[in-house]
Amino acid sequence: MNSGQGTTGNGGNGGAGGNGGNGNGGGPAGRARVVLVDDHRMFRAGVQAEIGRTDETGVEVVGEAGDVDQALTVIKATRPDVVLLDVHLPGGGGVEVLRRSASLMAAADRPVRFLALSVSDAAEDVIGVIRGGARGYVTKTITGDDLVAAIFRVADGDAVFSPRLAGFVLDAFASSDATPVDEDLDRLTQREREVLRLIARGYAYKEVGKELFISVKTVESHVSAVLRKLQLSNRHELTRWATARRLI
């Protein structure tokens, strides 16, 4: 995280120590209980070091997870105020975590709220997690102070986006006549989309398998399915297709 990123949303700014409390009754005034979900352990450690100084920031990191199943277990066990959720996770991605957390997000007394924190700024990723129920989306270039502010605002029920990402959401939802989902992309399963992105980024099949915790044979099967569904001939065409849609 660096100093080049701010946040925008639909409420007033609430920085570290500047928020009178969160709106879901999850902790004492000025505190927010947070779960970190990211498949890179070192990144989780860095975020914890940056925002987890509770006496200074008001943020208490109560759990962390590196894949979908771990995330669901930790979230259900801790019932945090906010989940910082990476978009690309082994086991189905951030969208799958959101789908399986629907009842927690809808809880009347203490809803669990989700803030996507990802390296990706692809429109499809942003729209996908917002459709899934996330309250905001910020990229990993965000500063520690701005991330703390975003956490408190999401805990209070606000929507928070890195500046240019808000436009994706507005464009997608501005008109009921607009087509918000790419029809070709919508043919792919979540796992096929994950494989597509990695292949388009130049990963070898073995590297894709290691990243997603699946066998090389399974990777080959997913690639074949993607090429068939998109009517493409090879990975070079796939890369051009993904690049044109800003998926990589």
C-alpha cells in the first residue's frame, strides 16, 4: 500500500479515531472488528501491521484466511464488523465467499459487511463483487490511513470505492436498459474465469495449478472449456480477448 490512493463514497470521511462508532453494534465506540481474507500470507501480515494497532487505529483484526473455505469458517466463528476480501481466492474467489455469506450480510442485528481489497481494477471484478453484496472496493495501492477510514465507513453502512472504480459501478447500474454483464464472460464458471485470467497473464499450466490448488490436468480441462465456450482457438487469442475486456 502506498500514498497514491484515496477513497470516495456516499458518506462523510471517517478516519482512524475519527469515527464515533460503527452502526452494527459489533464493538465499543470507535472500534471495528475485521477479518482479513487474502491468499498471500505476507500481504495479510503487512495489512495487519499497518492497520491492526488497535489503540491507534481502532481496528481489531480478529481473524484471517487464505481461501474460500477458511474464510467462511473464520467469518462465521468471529462475526466481524467488516471483512477485507480479496477478489481472487482459491476455492471460487471472493464472489463465492459473498454468495455463501448472504445470510450473515442480511442479519438484522449484526450484519457482516464486506470491503473488497484487491490488486485488480478490472471493471468485471468490481461489478461482480458489488453484485455479490460487497459494500465497497478499493485497490491495494490504498494507504493505511485511507484503508482504516474505509473500514469504518463500510462498518457504518456507507459504500466506499477507490475514485475511478466508482464509475464502473455507476455505469453498470445507471440504466435498467444497459447490459451489465458481458454475455460471453457470463458463460464461464467462476473457476474458469480464474484460470482464464492467469493464462492470459502468461502463467504456465503448472503455475496456474499451483496458484489455484488444482492439478495440471484440471487446468487443461478448464482451458479447453474456456476456449470452446468463447469460440477461441488458442491461448494467444484468449490473451487478446481478455486484454480487450481489461480482465488482466
